[in-house]
Amino acid sequence: MIGSDSGDVWYKSTCHIDQSLWGATAKRIPNLQVLKSDIKTDVAVIGAGFCGLSTALHLSEGGFNVSIVDAHEPGWGASGRNGGQIIPGLKIMPNEIERRFGKERGRQIIETASSAPSLVYELIDRYGIDCDLKTNGWIQLAKGPEGSKTINSHLNQWRNRDVNVRALNKGDIERLVGTSVYQRGLLDSRGGNLHPLKYARGLAKACITNGVSIFHDSPALAIENMEGKWLVKTNEGSISAEIVVVCTNAYTGNMLPTLSQSIVPVLTGVVATDPLPEELNTKILPERQTVADTRRLLSWFGFDAMNRLVFGSRTNSQIESIDVTNFTFGIRRLHEIFPQTKGLNLKYIWTGRVALTLDHVPHIHKLADGLYSGLGFNGRGVAMATTFGKILARHAQGKIEDNEFLPLSPVKKVSFNRFKGGGIAIALTWKRMMDTLRP
């Protein structure tokens, strides 16, 4: 047996997706079934988020028989709770990628990560996914000198690779964003934004159209190797498959404890307003780009299609609660950046978990022959998890080429992961202090 869920019931949560803005404004997929029998398939995918759905979709395009099981429903985890920001590239900069992986492989990693948004746009166009897509760029902002150095490095390194990245001064930021808090920024034309749950459910519909079976409320409780094939066990059924791909990211839990302990699952809080009045609509992000800043405890924000301002930041604690008192840190940030929003009704509040890695790079693992996983998207999951799905599908098909994207890596336990909320809280406190001392 490779893994089993013998501890806490990790797939239950106090924050349901329906409590979010995205859950309230996206149509559910009808007629999904719970897995209540023993079935056979070519590839079993665990997790129906961006990564799992993209994996299944690309495999189905190659003629494979694929089944997906999810503890809840498509897009229930981080894929349906994030800000919908389509961010190009990895968390680390291009020069650092080449330093770590070598010039040639580094160049290929940079090109694949750089074009990750294009894959999202391509799938949306190919399958007619209605997800409020905007392709007018992504903005990154710096509040102080340290953040400005980061912005300048991004500008120089991407420009050296002929990427259209525009520098923003304080005046540009005041015009494009509607705030005087930030000193320096960039506008990356490759980026965009969308309704993340509509996108996830659109991918799921595309999978179903291609013949993929998706089972909701069917948590994978154990993965066993049975005479050369894999058996994925759920509460009421099982899947026998040649290949299993695990795409559970920050929601992996106790099923594969070594895998779940290789990332840091940090809780993020999100708030959304009612549709803004016209006088604010024309001043805050008038061109409707989406934004993230460079602070260690970063904030991000943008609009939905109905002019609701969506703002994300860290919660006060790592205890999952939708009590507004757990969101005061983020709400203070919102009012710091946009003082004119004080007094506005925050109609929706919700949480979700971001999977961080200590090396700031997502990880591809071959856990055993025929057992793969991809996780740790570091807050860039819309584009990167979609791309990972394509890469994992190539691994599952045995078509991966030498030096193609990130190498397979061993699973390494994060040393302070065992402290869970306590260890994460200490790290977040340090980051908050550094944001104050060296912005």
C-alpha cells in the first residue's frame, strides 16, 4: 500500500465553495455521480482541480480512458477559490531558473512557464469555456525599495528575453490602479484574469465531452499496487488503473502523508464587495487588469464581470473560519490600498489553501512506477496547474522528452510542516515584520 487515509478526515471543511463569490455565480455541473462500484480505466486521476482536469483532458485528447475522483466536486479546492489571476512564469526569476537547472534546460523551463497563459487561452477557445476571460495583462506592484528591486529585476530579465513587460512609475500606477500606496510596478501583457470556478467547471465539462468519467463526493482513501496495477479505493467503490496521477495540491492530506508534508499549505482569505458605485468603478482598475504586490505577505486584487472588487491576503490565523474577525489583516490592507472602500459592504468572505514550496518552484514527482504527482504552484495555479496537467499527461503516456520542462524530483519533507498551523504562523509573523522593516 502506497498511501491511506487513516487519520483526520482531511477532505471535510468548514468553508464550503458556495460561500464564495465564485460559488454563488457559477453554474454547477449536472448529473455527476458518486463512485459506487469497482471500475477499470487506463488512467485514474485524483483531484478535479485545474491540474487534475487538465491532465485528464490532455489524456482524453490522446485517446486514453480516464476517470477522475474528487472528495467534493470539480473546482472545490484552491482552483475554485483563488483570484483568477493568469500569471506568466514561475515564482523565481529567469536568471535563477538558468542557474539552478542549467542554461539549456533552464531556457526550456522559462519558455514553457512563460507560455503557460497561452495554454489557458487556447483551452478556453478550443472548448468554448465561458469564464469571463480578460487578456489585458497582469500588474505587479512594489511598495518600497526592496520590492522595487524585485520589479526592476523582473523588467530587466524578461526584456532581455524579448518579452513585452512595461515599467510603471507612481503616476502610471495611480492612473491604472487607482492608489498612491505603491512606488514601482510592471505590466506584463502575457497575463490576464478569469472566473476561476467557471474555468474549472468548464474544463470538467470539456473532459466529460471527451469521455472522461468524473465522480464527485468520492474521496480517494487509499492507493494500492495490485499485481502490477493500481487500485484507488474510495468510500463506496474503487478504480483499477495502469497509471494514477495525484493532483490534490494543498488538499492532499493524510492519503499520502509524505506528499502532503512536502509543501506548506497556507490559508488565504478573500473578500468581495457588492458591485462598486460608478464613481469608484472608473477610478479603481479602470482597464480591469488584475494585480498582485511584491510584499512577503502579498495582497492581490481585481474585479469580477459584475464590477465587484475581489481582494485577497493572509488571514489572521491558520484556523479555517469565515468569521469576519479572521479577515481583519486583509481588510486593513484593502482599506490601506483603497481608502475609498471603507464602509463598503463586503458581501462575500471565504478561505482557501495555497500550496507553497520552499524552493518556490512547483514539483513533479514519480512516486512509483505508474504513480505521478504535481503540486506546489505557489499562488500561480491558474496557468501553472493547467500546464502541469499537460506535462503530467505526457509523463503518463510515456511521451515526455529529455529536458522537457521541470525534472522529476524526490519528495522532500518540509522540516517545520509537522508543526502545521504553529510553524506557519511563526513564518507569517516574521514575514509581516520584514514587510514593515524592508518594504
